[in-house]
Amino acid sequence: MRFYLSLRMRLGLALAGSSAVSIALFLLSGAQNNTFTEVYLIWNLGLAWVPLLFILWLQRLLRTRLWSGWQPLAITIVWLSFLPNSFYMITDLIHLHEIERTDMLFDLVMFTSFVMNGVMLGYLSLFLVHLELIKRLSRRVSALIISGVLLLASFAIFIGRDLRWNTWDVVLNPASVIFDVSDRLINPGAHPQVFSTTASFFVLLASTYVVVWYMLRAARTQVK
């Protein structure tokens, strides 16, 4: 147990260090291009950390409480609300063309660093939730729930990128969010990008998570 906890701490430090590298690359890129307009990358990376922090909190609660309790359920909802931010960072790559760049390849590395860190944080929090589900449900039901979570995350990416809504708007402006979302679900023919974007991201996220799942499971087996 001591080694396992130590390993988790090392993983946390490694993730923090990797995020710090992303920020360092951003500062170097900004100095090269004489602009720091892409500071949103740091904000988005900060949001990508939120789901992992909440799931770690949830794990501590689940040691002594039922998942059906109000506090674990509330934390789960917050986790689910913020999880899409981790994978949303993939779409930040479209901003590469927005400014004239001194070194396009360097900036590509910088953007990719942020994207990879965001995705890793998202998959790690999803993996921890998956483990908690397997303790309580069958593997098939757990896999179906995780698939549903990834489908919701994929749809949320569409909402964030195409409709420009974010997690805060769900709380601060729910009526407008519901109106925009329901309009696209009721009139799918008028908004084909809803399904193409959601489906493409779901295939990407789900297929990659299968690999991540088996990689992490194999690593846990080797450690034991």
C-alpha cells in the first residue's frame, strides 16, 4: 500500500511537471511571436485538472460512504460537467493558423503539449471512475456507463466548439443552453454537424480509451 500511494504521488508530480513544461513552451512561443493571445491554453489546461481533483476527492469519500449519498453524487455531477474540458483541448489545434508564426513546428509542439496533457488528465480521471464502477457493478454495465460518459463528453465538445457554450453557462444561462441544444436535436436535418462532430469525437475518445484502459490495467498488474 505504501508503494502504491508513493506511486500515485509520483504520478501527480509527473503530471504537474508536464503541465509546467506546457506553460514554459507557451512563454517561449509568446516571446518568439511577440504575443500572448493564446493564454486561453493555460486556462483550458487548468480546467482539465478539475475533473481529476474532484475524482480524487470522490475516491476518498467512497471509502466510507455510499455513492448514492448526496455529497458523492454532487461531486460526480461536477466531475461529469468538467470532464469534457479535458478532451475539448483537442479542438484548440484549430487556432494554429490564427497568427503569423515565427516557428510553426515549435508552436505545433507547444499546442500538442497542452492537448496531450489535457487528454491524459481526462483519461486518468475516467479510469479512476471506471475502477470505482467495477467495484460495484458488472464489467459490462461499467463499460456501458463509461461509453455513455464519453458520448456525453463528445456532444459537449460540439456544444463548446460550435455553439460556444461552456461549463459555467450550464449553471449561469441554462435556458439558452437548453434552447440551442434542443433545437439541434429536434431538427437534426438542419444541423448535420451535431451528429458528425459528436460521432467522430466519440469514436476517437472511445477507441483511444480502450487502449488506455488496457495499458493502465497491465501496468497495475506489473506493479503488483
